[in-house]
Amino acid sequence: MFKRSIVTLAVAAVIGLSGCNSEDTNSGEGGEQPEYYKVLDYVNPFVGTGPDGHTFPGAVYPSGLVQLSPDTTMEGWGSASGYFDDGTTHDIPVYGFSHTHLSGTGITDLGDILILPYAEEKNAVYNTFDKDSEIASPGYYSMLLKRDNIKAELTTSPRVGYHKYSFADDQAQFIKLDLAHTLNASWGNDPEPTFNEIEIIDQYTVRGHRKSNLWAKNQSVYFYVKFSSPIIGSKIIADDIEIEPSEPTTNIEAAEIISHFEFAPSEKPLEIRLAISPTSVEGAQLNLEAEVPEWGFDSVQDNAEKAWADELSTVEIEGGTATDKTNFYTALYHTQIAPMIFQDVDGQYRSMDPAQSIKQAGETPNYTIYSMWDTFRAFHPLQTIINPDKAQDYINDLIRKQQDGGLLPKWELHGHYTGTMVGYPAVSIITDAITKGFDVDINDALHALKETTVYDLSRFPDWDQGTLGGVQNIQMQSHINDGIVPHTYWNSASYGIEYSYYDWAVSEVAKIAGDQVTEQEYLLRSEYYLNYWDPQERFFRAVNADGTFNLPEGETEFDPYHVDEFAFTEGNAWQWKWQIFHDFDNLENLLGGPDAFKQDLKALFDADESTSGEDLPDMTGFIGQYMHGNEPSHHIVYLWNRTDEAWRTQQYLDQVMREFYTPTPDGLIGNEDVGQMSAWYVLSAMGFYQVTPGIPEYTIGRPLFSKVEIKLPDGVFTITANNNSPANKYVKQVTINGQPLGENWTFKHSDIIAGGELRFEMSGTKPTQ
């Protein structure tokens, strides 16, 4: 049966498919849905798929391991998620539908296990589609493949991608199963060789393994796939050599494998259930049998939609415009895609130790995709409010990753250290949870923080030092021993400034643990940011090894607009002046007092919207030199609350939320960065924000809605904004549980979790001081 070769069929069949608008959001069939499902109508998965959000529109389950989405681009800055909307509306290429993606990153990887249906062999490389044939909603995606007139529909459970392909009745049906496909374009070179294996179990069942070596080193994805129709012919191409499978087949192994399967014409759609696993093909099979044991696309879609409705309805809003609501619930949707579950249904997971051994997760689930330099700022604080159980799992999972691998990760990808981005931001996330009273073993936590912040990689002889980010070992040792990270190292000043904040965070945990020696040691280190302060220029600057301030080659004067990635990460001195999360009181002193602090903030927002030096695609969304398209600016607008012109916080928030967030493909002004850009919006639209993770308090902003209810485990926290409208953006008065807010318009995390009300009185008049 499996010896029959695929033949070229000239089929000119047309399927009578009606056009679908890409703005439609309700694709399900069946009876009346509960009222709370209406939140799904306000989710537009196409938001951020254009410049420069780097999101994808495919079918996803909340925190699901599978992100089943079309891959339309393999080149350039926009390729990170596999899908990029450049404004083209017709004849857009699509290479197929792969099962793993990254949401909003600046680096490309994944795109594992690609499936492409086709009817004619000439369309086995790629097909095309028109934008008006696309539908995307939470848990569902579809398009019409033009060249063969095949309707493609996708849905998913946490670990299973479910495909449904409608061919014409007399059309030949082919499926390409591509294990060689990968998303790698942003690296600027070809991927290193991969290892693939595939086995045809019977005429309905195929299983296999893909190993790649890109951003995630030695990444393994196992799969187990069931077809609704019997395979009547197959062709397997292994390292460019065509292999005729025997019956039954043994494993076929090669660096690259692309398989083609033929199915008989049928009036019924061809359906595919494909489960993935990080541990084994047996794990993938177990995942399939546990989550989607039977055929029934609509049932799987219904389950995904219910999961999303349950997830998103934890926050209910009233008032605001239709645009505000779409922005809000789409942002909330984007915050629940990752981190995603990274274990089989029986709890087996692949650990972060050098041997990548298989372990049992136990009560705390194992997650993956922690983009923590981005997400420590708003994403993780948001989860402590709206998803406290999940937030606690994240913390205990991170501590377990340190126990498995030796260090806390900073950008963890499918169980691998990538060493990407600055500092050790997991410290901030763990500290914030502990100061908010989450159930974390304080001794395990402090051990994890200290082990990571020593960062002497010689303690890990079994590791490839490059895997853990070996160059940062030198940066950390320089920070500890000399109090500086010299400009000879990449992002030097950014590392030094952030190390100081994270050192303070360790001291906070040490204080709670009663370890006074560690507390004082890290408090001392937390002041090393002062070594980058230039009192004459009134900016933080990169320093040379001898402690002098660095100037770019050929320059004689300091230029705060200059972009130099050996000095600052994805920014310049304007933005990095305000990164002293733990010591804004002292920053105010350094600047000369409250009025000088205010004048420097004003200078930031009034500065020219231009830069010199390097041209970085991350630097977007300028208001002066405030740069909302990248994370280091996200808290700065709230610093006006420390001044006597707090109305400026409200004014700039209104501008940012209305200009930099829109319900369109280009509706995110910068990379989504795995939920951070959206989490900022969710918190800000509700009316408050946490400026310093690790200090469990919030400051107020400009609420967009007349009423917000956050469902808590033991009650409801309500935000009410009376007299609110687009014109009434200024806060006239605000109370928490009937009491005026504290200094700098702040209230505590405990005020939220106890339930109660944050009440705003809004006005169209700017307050006078």
C-alpha cells in the first residue's frame, strides 16, 4: 500500500466557498453561547501581525504548547512569528501550517512540524491566499488556499493541533509533512543541520521526531499524527533522496525529511490530529489520546473557545469605545498565549540540565517561553492580579529550572538557556511574588537568586559555557569585583544599571528570609549604578575599564541621542536615565531635587524624536525620547506621579493608548515581546500600574472604562471611573476603599487582593497646581 508513488494530477476543480472577512470573529456553529462568550467578539488576532508587532493569527489554546498558524514569510525582520502582514492583500504566499511559534519576539525560531495540503504537485512548495479569505478568532483560524481551492481550518487543544481541509469532491488529496521546515531568517544564515526521523505506523498513523539547533540548542519536538482517511500513497524525501517506504516501515532517519501522503478523493474533508511532545513519541501519543481521542473538529474548537472565554472573562469592562474594548481584550488575549505548558499530560518534561533528562513535574506545571527582560515589567505583575495561581506556578517553575540547570534562565526557550538579553530578570519576578505574599519556599528562592547572581560559570563544568551565555560571566564578575561593567562588553552600562536593581531585589528576599549578611552584601552592590552617573552631563553613561566615561570613537562631546549597543540595550542615555527602579528617591537627589526631576522628565518628552549612531528596529513609538515601542520606557510615563504635575501621566497615557494601540495589523507600535506590550495596555487601561516590581504597590493612571471588575479567588476588585469619556482624561479625585491614595498616588497589592474599589472622578479640565 505504501509503495505507490505520488503522481502529478491535473485537477481543475472548484469548491463553492463563500468569501470570509478577516475581521469576522465568530466562526463556530451550534447553539446559543453563554453571555460571557461575548468577550471573544472583541479579540482580533490579526492585531500586531504587521509592523512591528511580530504576532501570529493562528489557533491557540490558553498557555497551550501548540500554536498552529500559517507561515507566510521566511525572510527579514518581520519573520519572527512566521506571519507578516506587509499590506499585501492578494496572492500572498503560504508555506503551510506549523505547530510552534513565538509571539512578538525580535529573534526567529520554531515553526516545527509543517503541514501543507495540496491537490497538484506544482503547489507542494507553497500556495497562495487572499486576505479577505482569512478568519481568526480565539482557538480558530481559516483561509482559502487559492491555487487548489482548498479551505483550511485549524483549531487546537493544549498539545494537539487539529487540521480540517476541504477539497472538491473529485480532487486528489495530498499532504506534505515537512520536518525540515524552520523559521530562521532573522539569523541571517542557514540553519545548522537538524535530525529528523519518521515512521509510518499504519495507513492512518505516522509518528516522528524533529531536532533543530538554532536559537534553542538541541531542541526536540516529537509528534504523533492521525489522518481521518487512509493513506493510499506516500513519498519520503530524506536528505534529497527519495525513499519508497516499505510496509510496515522502520524509522527513516536523516538531517532533513519531507514526506508526502496521498489520500483518495472524498466528499468529506480530510482531518488531521497532530500531537506534539517535548519528551518522546510515546508522550505525543499519550497527549493525543488524552486530549483529542476522537474525531470532531467542532468539539475541539468549542473547547478552545470555552477556555478562552473563561480566561478572558476574569476581567469585565463597561464603557469605553468599541476600539477600546477590542484593544483591551485583544491585549488580554495576547497576555495568555505564553508562557505555555511544556510537559506531557502525565507530567513528564525535558529538564534544563546538560543531559536534558526527562523528569516528573509534580504539582507545579513545567512551562516554557519566558521572555523575562521584557515581561518582568508588566506581564508578570499583571498575572499576580488576574491569574494568581498561574503566577505562583511561574515562580516555582523558575526556581525548579534553577535547580535543574544551575542558574535561573533569562530567556528560556523550549527548556534551553539562550543567554539572551540583559541581567538576570527572573530575580525581579521571583522577588515581586515573594513581597506580594505568594507561596514560595523562601530558602529555595534565595538560593536560586544567589546562585544566579554570582554567575561564576566555572561552577558548571558539564555545560557548554556559550550555552549559558559565557561572556556574561565576565560582565558579572566585573560588576561584583570592580563595581562596573566596562564599555568593552556589549550593553555594558545597561548590564551594570540592571544588575544594581536585581541586587536590590535579592536583598529584599534576604531581608524576608532573615539573612542579614546577604541583605547587606547585595544592598551594597545595588548602589553600583552610581558608578555610571555623570553629574556634569546629568545622564548615566558607559564607562571604560579605568572608570572614565566613554565617548564613541571620533567624538569629543557626549551626545545623549547616540545609540551604541556596547553602551545601552536598544536605546540611548535618554531612556536609560530612568531605569533605577529601586532608587527613584536617590535619582531625584542626583538630579537636584523634585523640581529638577520634573524638568528632566519634561526634557525627555520634549526632546527631538531622532537618534544618532546605530539604527535599531526596536526603537519605535517616540514622544520626544520617550520610546513606547521598547520596554525600558514603559514605566517612565508614570514617574510624573512623583511630581506636582501628575496630570501629565494622564495626558501622555491617553496619547499612548490611543495612538500606539489600534485594532489593526500595525496596531502595536513595537514588538509584542511575549505579552509585555499588551500587559502594559491592560494595566494602564484599567487605571493603574506597578512601577517597581518588588515593591508591592501601584500608582494610578488614566482609566479608559467607566467600570472594570477583576474576579479574584476570594472576591472582586472594582475600578470605577465616574464622568469618564475620551474628553475627560484627567483625574480629579481618586480613592481606594473610600480612602484617599497615599504619596505619589499609590496603593498596595493587598488592597487589590482583599477586594474593594478603586474609584476615580474624572474631568476634562487639567488640574492647576
